Amino acid sequence: MDGEQTVIRAATWNVWWIFGDEWHLRERGIVATLEDWNPDIVGLQEAWALGDRTQPDALGEELGMYSAFVEPGIPVPPDPVQNPDQYGVRMGLGLLSRWPITMVEAHPMPSQGRDLVALIATVAHPLGPLHVVVGATSWEPDRLDEHSAQLAELGEIVSGPLSNGELPSLLLADLNADFAMPAMARLRETLIDTWGDANDFTADPRTFSDTNTFATHEAKRQFNRRIDHVMARPGRAARPVTVVGSWIVRDEPDGLPPSDHYLVVTDLRV
């Protein structure tokens, strides 16, 4: 397989659990948007689970993709619930893949007083194992040290020996940090910022912004910033990673944003 190249379309999306009264309509919009953009692999944050049923399962069935889910995720589901549909619904991270998912692990993440994990997976890509990490970090102003520790941990996972291989390792995450923030320094040193590689200052970089009617000012440090990221670490030196293109998708099927965050899509030639 030496010398073979292919393009992988990777995406990340915070899908906003089942917040809001229109989550059923939003769910249809999530499916429609993913159908239109047709990614090969998608990391999901704030995915829901109820009993044995998970949002990645449901989306995978609709899209003809393999799925995985781990928990717990953040934020903690509201207590008391905001609407009856939220009773018993859990929060977690998800993965959708065009190719079989051969390994999934819930990796503990640094957090004070609450549980948090990252999703670590290996996907059976035709050119070899593709290592993927899906993550979400703490956003609260009183958890800045915790947030920095989580960014460092994600960087160690994606850059560590468990992610070694022929193909690149991918980080698909809501990092609750703009790429220019000091806390992102370690990731800037080791990983490719795929959107930054593909775009210049003329493109709107915001993934959580006032252009989305569901986004709120509550997360002041994250508002009107690019906080959702597709990042990559090259695999074997002889197989470099080229960013073909990267897009922040602001589609609104039926006039409704599918989430309070925007989908990020990147094409990588590997």
C-alpha cells in the first residue's frame, strides 16, 4: 500500500444534546446537514443516550455509518429537567465512521468533582488503522486550570505511542478555546490546525457565535470564537498530511440551526 493516497473527510460537531424545545426538528437538521456534506468520520460532543439507544446509533442508521458512544460527557444534564423529554437522558461523546470501528475506549480526563472522559477509537481504514480522539473540555471561568490540563491530556493522547501508525491521528473536539489562546500552545506545537491551514483572514472563523440564534453569551470566553477543531498529527514521515480544504458549515435546514455550534469539515489528503 506504499505510495497510495486518499482523501479523508473528517468533521466535528457539538450537537447540543436535547436542549431546547425544538430538538426533534434539530435532529432532522443534523441528519440533513451530514447527508449534504457526507463526511467519512465525525466526532460528536454533547450527544444523547437513553437506555441502550444513543444519538450516534440513530445517526449511524440514518447515514449508513458505524457508530460508537462513551460517557459521561459535559455539561451535566440539567436537574431538574427543563422539559419532559430530558428525563433519564445521559450526556456523552460519539463517533460516526464510514469504516468499521475496531476499538473504542473511554479515557479518563482531568476534572475536579465530576467525571469526564475522551473517546479514543481505532477505525479500519482501507490504508491501515486510523486513530481518532473525540473530546470536549470544561468551559467555565472557574475551571481554567482544569481546562488547561484537559488540553494537555488530549495533546498527549493524540501525540502519544497509542496513536502511532501509517495514517495520521485525528483530534475531533470542542476545545472551548480559540486557537490563539495561550492554553492551546501545546497543541499548536504538535498538531496541524486544519482550518487555519486552509483559510485566511477573510473567512469567518467562528463556530460558536451570534450568527447562530441558539448560541448564548453565557460562555463569554468562547462566544464569537473558533472553539471547535479538526486537528491532525501526521503518521509515518513518508506519508505527509495535506489539508485540501476546511469549512465551517452554517447550513440551516428548514430555517433552523441544527445546534448552537457549527459543524466543522476538513478534507485531508493522506
